[in-house]
Amino acid sequence: MSDNLFALVRQRIGTPGKLFIETSDGRRFTYADMLDLSARLAHVLTSRGVQTGDRVAVQVEKSAEAIMLYLACLRAGAVYLPLNTAYTLAELEYFIGDAEPRMVVASPRNGAALGQLASRLGVSATETLGTSGDGSLMELARSMPADFADVARSKDDLAAILYTSGTTGRSKGAMLTHWNLASNALTLEEYWRFTADDLLLHALPIFHTHGLFVATNTILMANASMLFLPKLDADEMMRLMPRATCMMGVPTFYVRLLQEPRLNRETTAHMRLFVSGSAPLLAETHRAWSERTGHAILERYGMTETNMSTSNPYDGDRVPGTVGFPLPGVELRVVDPESGAALADGEVGMIEVKGPNVFKGYWRMPEKTAAEFKPDGFFITGDLGKIDERGYVHIVGRGKDLVITGGYNVYPKEVETEIDSIPGVVESAVIGVPHPDFGEGVTAVVVVPPGSTLTEKDVLSRLEGRLAKFKQPKRVFLTQELPRNTMGKVQKNVLREQHKDLYAK
Ligand code: AMP
């Protein structure tokens, strides 16, 4: 039997007439439609020269058809390569040059420009795909046969390449195999108890692992359904919430929805599960959500390279500020970043993971790949964290965000937690900024509500006696918002850049 992820998808379609995706403009796609459309699109791919192992680079707005295209790539044995819709032509030049796709799919408004770029880079086929079944790709699909002989793939063959967001240096293409995706989807379906009765409120982008794999593959495993929204829209989400059974979101979703007066026990009564990930969920948000809705958000942790690695339990305590336990089949350890020695529970170090979820390596970067895997197969995530006495994993931050001041390590999360507990503070980000005497100077950017009278001095005096002197920020900046990317991650690189000359002599 083939280990193509699509073989598994096909096998788990209990009821072909069941809804797979409903879009916000009211179009409905059943599992039977999915089989039909993905077959037609697979024929389009092969007729335009896409062969087994070829990359198909896709930069389109979110639509049900884009998911069908992803599935068509699986069926044709091609490698799906979704690209952030925010990338500019200059950025796309790097991705297309690096990935050398056989085909590029653009949204209709970018078709001409991207087509030109692609052909300059030697890509022979460019097609377009819109959000309402429009574009050249669907045009071609209409005249294609509605069945397709899926290409056999082994577990280790590539299904997708996702470029990491790359806040330092060049973005790297994470190579994900059919089994990486299939094993993780099967695990999540079971761990989070997905069934064919589920209807997922889906407002995430689908160029990222969260909306594409965590959400869509898990739904596919359960023969369940999704309500597709183009993006975070609190008003629309509140309107649809009473129909849904579950939601997956980044922390920003929860923060925004908490501002909705309609969010309460009644409007969420039909929901059985709220999942958060991709960035840290403030413990405060977790508590506020529980109070308002009676639901404890389930926080999980993963990354493009590893799919999902840990999750809070479905039954049992979902502990705010933690990302739960390693998922079944995933090994996770915390080690000393310098010596590599395993650390005792409670000690902060580098998180390393191993399991069927972990990617195959970085596309055409064998040295980078070798540098980030240990000889015993563990992947060095770059995240710092610890395991507490109950076995819950805590993420302390990215290793590269660690501040080293006067030779001492300062974990930004520790300082941020203290700052966040000051009345009148919404949230904070602590960064290291080049400092002539200390190497780096601890610097805090603190979010306060409009009209706040809190001052830098107030924040500093509140930290006196609560944090060792070397951990206390040298400067505090008050602001109303932190820079975030589409996945809700605070862009500390942007903050570091903004403040880089702060301590220059
Ligand atoms: P990405 O590859 O874009 O999915 O980003 C992965 C990174 O997001 C991880 O390496 C973590 O730094 C961060 N991340 C994901 N989930 C969480 C979480 N629940 N809490 C804290 N950080 C997270």
C-alpha cells in the first residue's frame, strides 16, 4: 500500500456527502467534491509538466480551492510549497530561485508580475487561482477527468516544503514528508478527540503549518468539517461560533475575542475545544477566557520543522502558561545549550525533540540540517524551556532572544512576567540591545492602555527588589502595541532594530 498521505485521507472518508469546507461566501464543498476537484487539479498539474517530486509554489489568498490544490499535489506526488501572501516580489525571487518549482500559482491580481518573475527564473508554468473558483487553474480543471490514479509515495518522500519565517538570516525550507504530516494528524485527531461531528471555525492563514496541517489534516483524518474565514474577524467569528464545535487560533484571536461583549457561556455553549498555539498565550488571557466562557483553552507547542510536539491534556489540567506534555510518540528533552548534557526537571535549557513528527531537513542546506540535529536524531528546536515537577513543558522563549548582560544570562520571559504583573500593564517584551559595557543591555518595551499615566520610573521602581539587579531593565519604553507577525508572534527583531543605538556611546 502507498504511504501517500492522500491514501490515508481517502481511507478515512466515512461519508463522502459530508461537508468538508464551507466558505464565508456560503459555498459548500463536500468530501465528494474534494475528491473530484483534487483529481481534476492533479490532472492539471501533470498536464502542465509537474512530475513526481517537483515543487509547486503557491502564493494565493485563502480559499477552499487552495486546499484542493494542496491535496492535488499530494495525489500527483508533487511537493506543495505555500508562500506567505505578504511576501513581496523581491522576497519571492529568493524562494522561487531556491526551491526551483515546476509550477508557480499566483492570485489573479499578481499573476502577470509573478509570471514574469517565474519565467525569468526558468519556471515554465504559471497559473492563477482566485478566491471564488476563478483563475486559470480552475478554468483548466473544469475540462479534466474527475478521477486520478494517485501516485504511490513512501513515508519518507516529501509532501511539502514550508519556509520558516526566518527572523535572522535567510529563510530555510523545511522539508516535510508524507509520514511527518500523516503521523501528526493521526495523533492530534485522537489526542484532541476529533470526530465526524466536529465543525472547526478556521480563521488562520493556510500558508502556515497551523492553519494548513494542524487544522486541515486533523479535520481530514476525522471526516469532519471546517468553516473558512479569510482572516481574523471577531464579529464574523462571534456570528459563527454557535454553529461550531471547536476553534484553533493564535493568542491574538483570544485577546481580540475577549473584547467582544457577545463572548459568553451561551455563545460558546456549543463549543467543545479551543486550541491555542504558534506564540505564547498569556496566562492572564487563559484565565479571562475561562471566566467568561467556562472553557479552558488548550495550549500546544510546535513549529514548522516539527509539527506539533506537545499539548496540554484533553482531560485533566490545562495549565496556563504551559504547553503540556510531549505528544504520544514524541520524545522531548531539555539540555544544557553549551555542553548538551541533560538537565534536571525545573532547569531551563534548550528543548530538543525526536519523533515521526520531526522534519527531514532544510531544503538544499545540508550543513544547516547537520548543525541542528544531534547524532542521536534529536532536533535542536532553538526554544528554551523547562519541564516542571508534574511533567508539563514550559517555553521560556527563543534561544536567540536570550539576553547576555555582563556575562549573565537573562531569560526575557522571567522579566516579562514580573513586568506584566504590575497593575496597568497589558503585556511586555524584553530584549537585549548592544551595550558598550555589558555586551547587551536589558531593555523593556511595555504595553499600556491609551490614557495610562504609568511611567518608566514607575515600572523600574516596581521591579526593585523583585528581580536581581542584572535582570532589571536599563531602559523601559511605553507603547500601545507590540509589532507582531501574522501568526501573532512578537517581532523582537523589529524591536531590537528600533532600539539598536540606544546605549551607543
Ligand atoms: P513556526 O515555525 O512559525 O510555527 O514557529 C514556531 C515557534 O513558535 C516555536 O519554535 C516557538 O518559539 C513558538 N511557539 C509555538 N507555539 C508556542 C507556544 N504555545 N508557546 C510559546 N511559543 C510557541
